[in-house]
Amino acid sequence: MNRIRAAAIVGAMAVVALLGGCAAPSPGASTTATMSPAPTSTPTPTVASAPTVRVPLTCDQLVPPAVVGAAFRMPVHAVAADSVRNPAAFADARAGALRCIWAEGDPSQSINGKQLYGWVTVIPDVTREHFEEFRSGIDVGGMDEPLGTEPDTYSMCSKTSFQVCGFFTLTDGYAVQAGVWDYGAATYESQSAWVNTVSAAALPAVRALPGPAPLWQPAGSTLRGAHDCDQLIGGASLNAILGHEVVTIRSDGGEYALSTMSVNQQVGSYACTWSDQGSPAVTVSAAVLPGGASYADAARPTDAVAVPALGDSAYRTGTELDVLASHGWVQVNGYDSVDDTTLVAIARQVLANVGYSS
């Protein structure tokens, strides 16, 4: 799950006053003075240095605390998303999505250990195609029943598999995807009540929004990214570097999607894993996020070691190699199955393929 950051836009104004002079008066003439109007400059907003949230709501405005308290079967707290240190896992944040999460227990603990948690994600600029792809992907066991009377609004809460329930919709400018997981005393009634209560607050708030701001882009050169595994690194290139053949075993989509409603297609992010499935297996992964350098900086582990002469800067942590290049973030992982020289060679090829030129 993903972290969402917001950058503030600030402005500055300078005012200069100019006074007109007076000529010496003629005898008996009245004295007059003229004053030039004080010119003013218009505020000039600064350019954001990192991606910004493009949904003009806070989580409390989206789902007020009183609604949160009524929706869950036990007390919950607002919590941050778990951090998956993979560039493609930051695609939602890069696209400016708003993600709100609530969970029971200690809010400082990972939600992976929570008995009960729920979330609402609002994503700008989701296309009809990607919305329908998402809908078809969860249409299993009747889990896309219409919710209410608004078009393109569905519940996904089955009476036979109600551990997870949720709802989703497509509006003018935004999509919403929400859900609740309950590993405890969940019932269909408690889960569907959550859907009804939270959707009744969140959906009208989103439908009332103006259109989203333009997608943030860094100044200057940027990576073009990738939309499939071959655009990250083609099989022939990867096999040549490794010295033997591997096949794709996981790509960024379907049950392995690292973003919501194919938002990775908006921002050019992608992630893939390859393996020869031998014994022991040689496994390699690669991922890219154009415009994601700020996330790479923020996610840098404290024990990371700088790697010289790679991209604009790079660091190594364990088997992972992270590269900042043209305001973007590229990561490759060798999973102890490739040596350092090979890992750097893979990273260089991925960088070239996603649009970096040193």
C-alpha cells in the first residue's frame, strides 16, 4: 500500500511605492502634489518540487470522523499505508491519489498485523477502459452488485466471502475504490453496513469536486517509463547479461498490480520479475517510476551504500540497487542470485530502455 505525500504551493508578493516630486510653486499659486500609484506584482506560485495530491479533499472531509466511528464494528484510528519499497508501489501517490486508511489497535504498527482495517482511495483521471478492467477483474462470485442509483457505482460484498467487502465508482474526473478487511468477528451484515455508511459520505463528496489539477511533471528531462516487461528490459538483453535464459514470472497487473485501477499507465511505472526456476533459481526484478526521485530519497534505508557512476545517483541495500535518474526512480534486485557486476549491468540496460541518457 502506498504512501501519499502533499506539497504546498506558496506565493510571494513585493510592493514598491513611488512618490512623484513637486515643482517650486509660482507666487500666489496653490501648491499641488502628484503621487504615482504604487505598482504591485501579482503572486507567483512556486513550482512544486515533488508530486502533489490532486484530490482537493482531506480524509476527514472525505469520511468525517463521526462516520468512521459509526462504520466500523470496533474503534479504529487513522493510519499510514504500509511501505513497499518498490518504485511501482508509489504509482498512486505519483498520480496524486488520496488514500485514507483506518485500523484497529496501535496506529504505529503495520496494518498487515491488524485484525480489522478499511480504506478509501480517490484516484484522478481514471479512464473508462481501466475502470471496466478493474470491474471485470473483481467480478467473481457476483461481487459487483450495483450500489445505489448513481451510474458506475458498485458494491463488492459477497454473502459467501464477506471477509473483504467494498465499493467502487467512476465519476467525472475521479474514481473511488474502497474496502474493509476483517479477520475477526466479521459478518455480511457488519461488512455491508460499512459499505453503505462509508459510501454515503465519500461518494457525494467526490462527485462534488472540481476536476483534478494537471499531473505534476518535473522540470527538465524525465524518464519515459515502461508499460510492459519488455520495455523495462527485453528477454534477449536480460538473457545475454545473465548468460542463460529466464522467463517472466510476475508483471505489474491483475492480482500482482502495484497500483489502483491501472494508474501506473498514467505515470509510466511498471515492475517485473524474471526467473529460470532452476535449483537454485536465478531471480531478477526491475521497476521504474518516472518523476519518482523524491520517493526514492524518502525510502532510502539508513544502511544504504552509495554506488558511484550510475544514473544521477544510486545506492545499494542488500540485494537491491536503486538509481535516481532524470527525476525518476529505477530499482533492480538480484535476490542473492546475481553478482554485483551483473546487477549494475542490468540496471544500466533498464535505464537506457526507460529513457535515461547519461
